[in-house]
Amino acid sequence: MAARGSGGLPVIDFGNMMAGRIGPVGTGPGGIRPGRLEGDLAARFREARRVVEARRGAGELGFLELPHDRGLAADTLEVAGALRGRFDDVVVVGIGGSALGAVALRDALLGPWWNALDGEARGGAPRLHVLDNPDPDSAAALLDRLDPARTVFNVVSKSGSTAETAALFLVVLERLEEALGAERAGERLVVTTDARRGPLREVVAEHGLRSLAVPEAVGGRFSVLSPVGTFPAALCGVGIEAVLGGAAAMAERCAAPRLAVNPAGVLATLLHAADTEMGAGIQVFMPYADRLRGLAYWVQQLWAESLGKAVRTDGLPAETGPTPLPAFGAADQHSVLQLLMEGPRDKVVAFIGRGRPERDLEIPRAFAGKPAFSYLGGHTLHGLLDRERRATAEALRRAGRMNMTITGDRIDARTMGAFFMLFQCAVVYAGALYAVNPLDQPGVEAAKSLARGLLGRKGCDPPGFPGTDPRWRV
């Protein structure tokens, strides 16, 4: 069974989620009965879609409008065009949703070894780095090897007050001013923040810095199709029009009212049922392409921050939400697969594959007398990797372990835009199914507030942590 794509959009094969296909009797919960896709699950989805459409009508789902915001795309391309060819490096200074999308686009569309290529091989485009975690070892190591005169820093925070980003921004600014002077330092900064308010927006106005806007109805983890993700990608030569075009095409498919033909609806509904009815609350997103590693980490944040909530939208306690985990084929076949195959039946795997690689390598024929080598000759590395994916899905099926496969024709700009939109639409449908708000993150905000108090920010009470007790130290 598949939620079929068109025009090269990703396709979801969910047959290995269904009863009658999952392993022999007695090996697991038995999967989901196919008839439910037109029965009770379809009814649940219709209600979830009603909730989502109401939120869209209220202007809350700004990510759905990003593919059609030509003005924002034009602003992004204008700033990227003004800077292109002038710098050897671009550094994104941001964290969470302000960084993960840029990493996903870099890894997928520029390739795993982009930063190791020389300028000619990169076509004159800059290397792309990300400073997210304020670890002094990492920050110092990167900043020490960059030429300030040949580097542009993209400071990204929707609120403009994210502590980690603000701290790194201050470090970067001091380095630039020491090396180049205050006036030239500002020429190497691009600030991506809220269009109208916040501390970073104030800094932009006071110092005349280049800036790009994050629309008000677009939260951080839903911002990859805004300048948060598209600006650094465009500066490195990615065709962001194709990214937005793929997203727009997928958004249209994900608006379909019938569950069986709505890929985001299928993804959300089946994973929700696997969690709430079958105890499979750990959802493993497992790409079989190194270029999709960044996508897996982006999905992890989107899923965890959107669905892990203690309170439902009706005010009742929830303490619900699946646990998303990234894994990577085929490397993790030699680590976590044992747990997936024979451990607790609390997991469902969503494989992410590709139809064809940009290039392939043929495996030579050698050692004819040694079966461990000879059978590989004449195949290709992509052929091996794809067969590993198919074999792993089949092994899980035979063991009664639910799994599905999401496949794009190839890893290109259009497909990446479609992947982003598919998962964003799915997570807001899942939010409606869990009856939680997928757009807020109160748990994250609580930790941020405590951290600000520890740092002595005015207006934040210093937290009263329990005193140290020697009985609890070893």
C-alpha cells in the first residue's frame, strides 16, 4: 500500500503497517486493519483535518503560506545576490529550529563534503558552517580558522532573545570589530529575526544591519522554508525556487480531505494509532542516504517539540507524545537493529529512501574464489545500500515489527521542499489527533527561564535549586 506521489514527490509505502502483512500470528500486535483507513481512522482524520483547517483559517499555520510568499523569496534572493562571490565562508549562528533546517539543506543539496571542497569546486560559493551549541571548544576552533574579512555571519533567532544565539552573536561581533572595525563589522552580518519586534530587530534598526524577516505566524521549528533555511542555502547556490515549488506541490496533496490519498494524513494517523493503540510510542526515522542525516535530526526536533505536551488543548492533563529517534542505514543495522528486531515491541520504523543517487560507484569483480567478495561484483554501492534498506524492512515485517518507507525519486531541491512540507503537515495533523497544541513549547520555555535566572537576568528570579547533599554524590 502506498500514498502515491506525482510529479516526483515522495511516496509513502505503509503496507508493513497493516494487518495481514505483519509477520506470522503471535509475533506482534498484528498491524492495523486495512478497512480502518476508510472507517474509524478516516473519521479521526476528518476531525483532525477540521481542526487544522480552522487553525489555518485563523492565520496560525504560517508555514503553509511560505511557498507562495514571493515577496519574502525575492528579499532572500536579493540579499544573497548582494553577498554572493564576496565571501569564502558563511556561518549560521542559531540553535534548534534556527539551525537544523540549514544543516538539512546543506547536507542534502550541497553534499557531505561541501566544506572540504576548494573554491573552484564550490563554484565560488561559500562554505557553510553552523554555530549552535555555545561550546567554547567548538566555537573557538571555528572562529580561529576563519578570515573575518572573508566571512559573513547569519544570526538567526525569531524572538531575538535566545540566550545561546545572543551569546555567540556577542562573541562574533567582538571578533569582527577587533579585526575590521565597527563599520566593516556590520557589513559581515545578516540578521534573520521577527519582522517587527524583539532585541535583534532593535539592533538591526539601530545599526543599519542587513536583515531578513521571519513572518509572525511562523515558529522556529516550522521556519525552514523562510529565510531561516533558504537564505544560507541561496547564498551557497541552492535553487530555493525549486525547494519552495516542491513544498507547494506537497502542501496541495496534504490538504486532500480523504485519508487514503493524503500522505501527511496517513503518516500522522498510522503513527498515532501505533503509539496510542499498540504501544509503539518510539518512532525511528531512518534515512538510507548520508545526505539525509540532517533531515532526520530536523524531523526529531519537529516531532518532539510539537507533540510532547503535558496539557491538552481542552486543559486536561496529557503527558503524551511519541519519542522520535534518528537512525542511519546501513550503519545502524550494525548497532540498533538488534534492538529493533528483538527488543520491546514499542517501536515503529519510518525508513527514508531515494530512488536514484546523483552518482553511483560500481563494485569491482574480484576474488572470484572467495564467495564473501565475489557475489558483490557487478553491483553498485547504491544498489547495495538500497537492498540493505529493503532487506531490513522485510526482516522487521517477518518479525512482526511495524514499519513504513518514505521514498523520494532523488535528493534534489524539489524533493527536499516536499519532505519538509510533508513532515510539517503531518505533525500538525498529529497534534490534532493527540489533542495538543503542536505550535507551542512550554517545557522548553521553562528551562530557558531558569537558565536566564542563573545568569542573573533582571526580571528572572534566580531558581531555588535544592542544596547539595553529600549522600547523593559519588
